[in-house]
Amino acid sequence: MTTAARPRDRLIAAVVLSAVIGLVGGGLAAWGIYARFGPVERVTQQTIVGGSGGTGGALTAGSIAQTKSVSVVEVITKPVTASSLLTGATGIVDGFVVSAGGLVVSSIHAIQGADPLVIATADGHSYPATIVRSDPTHGIVVLQAVGAQGLTPLIFASVTPRVGDLAIAVAHIPFAPVTLSTGTVSSTGNTVHLSGAATPLLDVLTVDAVPDPRQDGGPLLDGNGNVIGVVVAAGSAAPGVVALSMTAAANLVVAATGGGGATTAPVLGVQSEVIDPATAAAAGLPVGALVLSVTPAGPAAAAGLAPGDVVTAVGTTVLDATHPLDPTVLGLAPGQQVTLTVFSNGRSKALQLTVGSG
């Protein structure tokens, strides 16, 4: 005798049938996706869309590095041989072209003690090089590739980098024509002490990327491929990739091309660190540049600045991470008189300072 299926049994059968259909359908769908697109991988390459000066298209760090690598040059600081290439003691550091006529920017650290200098370009040409301008305060040097013409220059970004911005360090190293490190800007306006340097470097930024000492002197680029710094091999002086001041480099290039820049760098004679709002609140101080030391008989000393003072403004410019107490970044000139707003011994006062030269 046939027994009619109970409602509960019919429900269970329907659930099982639905599950089977779902598995089969899902499997067929997954196979279709695999057959059409291949295995799925996690995308780790960062894409930059548009941005200031961009065209609205999509750029990747890799495409930027490839495109701009033609402007990265190798600076030869000592004779290169097959043996030195094998041992890694090549005497090859980096620089980047900033004019079609052969001006090249690099770091002083990269070429320290080198004589003579030779610049080798990405297309296989080499030129003797001379030093045109240098800025020891910011660690930057401008070289001239003698006889070079028609080179492809990089341009400096129109906006100073900010924490969180994408940064791409591009370099040429032996056996690997293009290498890059990418990350985001982790800090700006730093003062960094490099081993063997006579004075600390001002207006330094850091990037949360693994540093490569072979990138010394190469460009640090933003998401549009414009220069936001000059990479320096800082060792353990600071975490991550360390880059020298974009503003100082751009000003030095202007001076080298006769564009009205000063032939001597402006000097304040003071070492300072910008206090962030949280630290300022914890210490009961205003946001500004905490004076660490003052050069005896320098402009700051003559104005009455002392260690422990906090400079909160220069003229109408309020000091913060993007506006440190750095005369180059602030656009000051030797001989210029400025008013400093200073917090000292619990009160605010105004001091008059005449910018020096160095």
C-alpha cells in the first residue's frame, strides 16, 4: 500500500533539492568564472586616479616608475670595473634630470668625496659632471652633465607632500635598470642627523617603505610622477625611506639656472623640531617649533632665541608640520628682516630677526 508523504518529509526533500541545485549551480558559475578569467588573486598594486595635474586616467606605481625612469641617471663616484660590479662596491649612486641641458639633482651624501664625477643616462651615454650648486643644510646638490642635451627632465610637484600621500622612490641599480619602493608619507618637516654629517638635515620627510641604500640620490615621486623629495641613504637615522626637501631642491635648481634664486642659502642659526598638537597639549605648550639649540653669534642668538623657546609664527606664517622653522621652506632671503612670535617662560613675545646667509 502506498503511503502519502508527510508534510515534514516533503519539506526536507525540498531543502535537500535546493541545496543540490545551489551547489551545482554555484559550481558551474565558479567554473565559468575560472574558465573566463583564470584563478582569482588579491590585488596588491595601488592605483592612483587623476589628482592635481593628472589627466583623469588610471596610473599605477609601476607605470609611473617605468615612465619616469628615463630621467633617473647613475652618478659614477669612482671607477667602475667588472670586479666592482661583482662585489657590489660599484661607486654608482643615483640622481635625476631637472633640465634638458643636463642639470641633475642628487644628495650630497651620495657623492661625498667623489672626484671626478661622471653621469650615465638611461640611453647609455655618459658625461663628465661638475658641481653647480649645493645646499648642505638640506643635503642637496645640483650637478651639470657637461655636453648633455635633449634629456627628459622631471618636474617638481606644485603642492608640498602631506602625511598619507602616496610616495614612489625610483632608482637605477646595476643589473636592474628600474627599481622602486612604494609607501605613504609618514612624516614631514623632520630634522635628521646622518652619520658623518657636520650638521643635521632640515625639512626631511619619511615614507613607510623598506629603504634600499642603493636608491641614494634618486627621486621620490607622487602619484602624478612629480618630484616630492630626494632619496637619501639614511641608515638607521630614521625609519623607512628618507627623502630630502623638495622645496630646497627646487630653489637650488632655480638658482642654478639663473632664475633669480639666491646664490647663498638663508640661515637662521637654530635647530628646532615642530611640536604636534597632542605633544604640545601634554607639555602645556603651544604648537610651533621647539628650539633645540642656537648657533652662537648667529641670527637666532642675536635675536634673543634660546633653547626651550617655542616659535609659533614667522611673520604671518603659523609654524606646523608643513611650515617648519626653516628659512628655505618659509621662502626667506638673506638679509630679510622678520618678526618671530615666541612663547618663552610662560608668555608670548615678538622678536626681530635678520636672516643670515651661508
